[in-house]
Amino acid sequence: MSTIFCELCSSKASLYCEADDAFLCRNCDKKVHGANFLAFRHVRYLLCSSCQNLTVLYFSGSSFGMVLGAGRRSSHRDSKADEECSRFAKKRTTLSI
């Protein structure tokens, strides 16, 4: 699988915003979704940091500390990969509060 890059700065993407249809890194996400109250409410899905598939974890707001729970199916082909990526993403997210 090829690396997914941030659509604004070309660094490695760490999330996907469905409303903007854009892959973003953390820094660009903070700038874009912190710009106004409408963008702030966009739901963004975390990407697995190892394989960059969508995980089932999402958040709203400008902080990664606001994980809300499972909102969609991840793009992993098997449930073991889902568990691995979801566990890793949740651990990283809760540690960054």
C-alpha cells in the first residue's frame, strides 16, 4: 500500500475528513478545523498509523482527546486488523489528551 499524504502540506496523513473529502496531518487539521465553528464540528476519522487504513475511531473538534466512538466500518479486510488498529489508535488518542 502506498503512503497517503496530507492534501495541504504533503506530510503523512493521520486522519480523513469526510465533509471536506480530504486527508490531513494533525497540524493542518488543527489549522483547518480550528478556523471557524462550522469546520470545528466536522467529524474526522483516524487513520491507522501503521497501514493508514481508516479505523472505526472518529472525533469532532480540534483536539484528538475527543474520541467519540465507533461510527463506521474500517477499511481493513479482516477483524483482527480492525482490532489491532483500533486498539493502537485509541491508545494513542487517549494518551494525547
